Amino acid sequence: MDNILKLFLETQQREAMQLAAESDLLGLVVVDSQHYVATFRCRGLVRDARGQVREHDGFTLGIWLPESYLRVVNPAEILTWLEPSEVWHPNIRPPFVCLGKIAPGTPLVDLLHRCFELIGFENVGMREDDALNQPACAWARRNRERFPVDRRPIKRAAAEAAPC
């Protein structure tokens, strides 16, 4: 691993752990300098065994920043959906997650924000010809009034300044 990548990865880890420390909705486990497991304790949607779409709290995905991450990105390799397998989103079909374009060197914090927005339906693709999950896409178009599912910010609000 070259020094530029090593420094980049150290910075990504530090900034991502800072975000997790400032969030009640994000848990982040560092597997190694290139691999992370992110758990979002926010509301999203799942489809249960009876076919009912309902809110769910708790979503986990894996993130990998490969050696080539500063030069080229294959979005299908960067993110891996882990759980729940019943997730209901046009841009998610386990184990695949589509955030759209990911530029080389996109900061890990940006990926975490984008995943959070995706899960909570702040970011949702509505084109069936471009969706990973076409039935969820058709359902989302018919149920736009339900979005976003979770309106909370990923970072908790800063404490009010104490009066002098």
C-alpha cells in the first residue's frame, strides 16, 4: 500500500469515527483500514413475509475502500448490503446497493451520509428501468407521500450554548 493511500485511509477512518461519535443513529465498526461495517439505527422500510411494507429500525452494510479507490471506483464493489434481507428500496437488492455515481476518492463520511439518506428515502430513484428492485420502485412511485421515512439528521444537534 502506498503512502498516499495509507494517509487517505487514516483520514477516512478518523473522520468516519468522529461522525459516528456525533451520531445516535450510526454505529461504525472498523474491521481494518479498508473495511467497515456501518449500522444505521434509523427508520427505513422492509417487506414482511405477508408482503406488507412496514417501517423498520436497524440496517447494516459493509463498506470496502480498495487499493484502487483513489483512481477508479466500481460502486458494486464498494458497498455490500448485510441486513435485513427484507429491505424494501428501489436502490437496494441484497447484497447490492446503488448510491449512483461514486467518484474516486469520495470521502467515507460522504458515503455514510448517502447511505443514511438512501435508507430513510431521502434519496430514491423512481425509474424502474434503472432500479435494482423494480417492484419496490413501482411501490415507491405510488407511495411518495410516505417519504422521507426518517427525517432525523445523522448527526445529533449541537448542545445549546450555556447562558453566561
